[in-house]
Amino acid sequence: MLALFRTNQFMANIFLLLYAVVIRGSVFMQPETVTLSQPGIFTELLYQWISPFSTEGFVLATILVFIQAILINIIVGKNRIAKEISLLPGMFYVLLSSAFNDFLYLSPLILANTFYIIVLMELFSSYRKYSAAGAIFNIGLWAGVGSLFYGSHLFLFILGMAGLGILRSFNIKEQLMAISGLLAPYILTGTYFFLTDQFAEFWQKQIQANFGFLDLEGTPDLIFYIKMGLLGLLLVTLILSYNGYTKKKNIQQQKYINVLFTGLLLSVLPLLFQANIHLDHLLILVPTAGILLSFNFQNARPPMAESTHLLLLIGLLVLQFSFYW
């Protein structure tokens, strides 16, 4: 199956869409009752039009994941981060974004991860540019917009600052540009709600309801511990593979990989300030983890990569259909 995605042909994205539909198909057969993490104000507004548990919500979530996978492939291919240009980074993004049944709904994380990917795109575009004012402002802007869908994505601003420090020299003036970008969506949105006499609602839903310390919700069960075990195995695999990722890579590629690992590390920060965290919060790891995991399969021998992917796919589908057992 991986052979279908070892290409950079645009038409092969049809297989990527089919892959997303198949791997997320369980939600169409028997939707489960799950509780999603705390939505931001923009997500709240969207939910007034589309329920996250409706058929339309399932379809929109699948389309978003597909579009995000295409953007992932563009980032990796344009910046030559992988040893070969292929659709594998996007494919593994789809796989991880659909790993657990908690991920299959139109959650705030699915929406906000679009802006995570855009921040990575802007961040990488700033490398070796004498003037990158537009990209730096946009990093703050898209981090702010993402956090209006899910409060935790404020950490993207910290990732942007850290990433700029890795990729280029970063002065005070540029830092102020990034801060201006971050504040812009809050000022504009707050002004709109103020002019429509709804500022108290904006403050309550976006600020008060979104902040809490280690506010983990839910009661652990056997399935939960299995999922945590798989997550731990994934993170250990990525960390142990760091030397393999950077081996025989030029300085630019190594810096891009360091930015991705910084994203993984900083994704722990939202646990300290995000309120009402549920299992779908783990989607915050997926944009960087999907890219890095694809490198493992690119570096592996094709027969080993194929069999490992097949076992992984079967295992995740078994977890998704856990309502039968």
C-alpha cells in the first residue's frame, strides 16, 4: 500500500483522500458518544452551524484532514526535509489524525491544526531571508487565529519564537512584529463582540473557559491505557530516531528537523494552562509527529515498511471498532 504514496504526482492525492475516508470510516458506521476538549470562540460559532457529531461534521473533519495532509506534503517537499519527495508525510498525518475514535469528530483540535501547519509553513519560509517581516507577522497572526479555535494553540507563538531563533537571527523589532500579529485577531474579534454588545460572552468563552491548570477530564479505562501506551511507544520511537533523521542532512534540513522536535517538546506546555482537556487534545502532537514518523518508513526497507504499516493500520482499526468488543 505504501507504494501508492511513494510518488510526488498530484493525481496520487486521490489515493490520499480514499485513505482518509477508509481509515475514518468507523465514525459513519456507529458514532460514539465522546466529549471533546474546550472549544474556542470561533469553534463555538462554527458549532452553531455544524454539529461536531453530525454527518456534515464528520465529512468536514475528513476534508480538513485531507487538506492538511496536502499542506504537510507541500511543506516537506518544498523544503526538501525528507530524503525523497513523496506523499508519505501526508499519509502518516492522516493515519495519526485518525488513530483513535476520539480524533474522528470535528473537534477544536482538527480546526486549529490547520493553523499549526500554516505556522510551520511560514516559519520554514523565513530561513535565510534578509527581510522576513511578512512571514514573522504571519506566524503571530496564525497562532492567534488558531488559538481562537482552541486556546492551547497559543503555544504556537512560543514555537514560532523558538523556531525563528533556530532558523535565523531574530531581533527585537521582529519580535514586536510577531507580537503584533498575535494580538491582531484578538483585537479585531474583541472589537466586533464589543460593538455587538457581546464582549462579556467573548471574554467568558475565549478567556475564562479556556484556562485551567492540569484540567484533565474523563475516567481512564482499559482502552485509554492502551492508547496511552501506543502514544508513549510513538514518542520513544521518534526520540530514538533523531540521529537517523539528521544523518547525512545539510544544515538547513537539520534546522527544520530541530524545529519539528521543538514542536513536540512544546506541545507539553498546554497541559499547564488549557482547561477541560480530553483525549482529542492529543491531536496537538500530530502535525510534527506525522512528518517525523514518515521519515522512519522512508528509511526502512520497503518490505519491512509495508508490513509494519499494515500491522499499525490493522491495530488502529481494531481500536476504532472497540465498540464491538
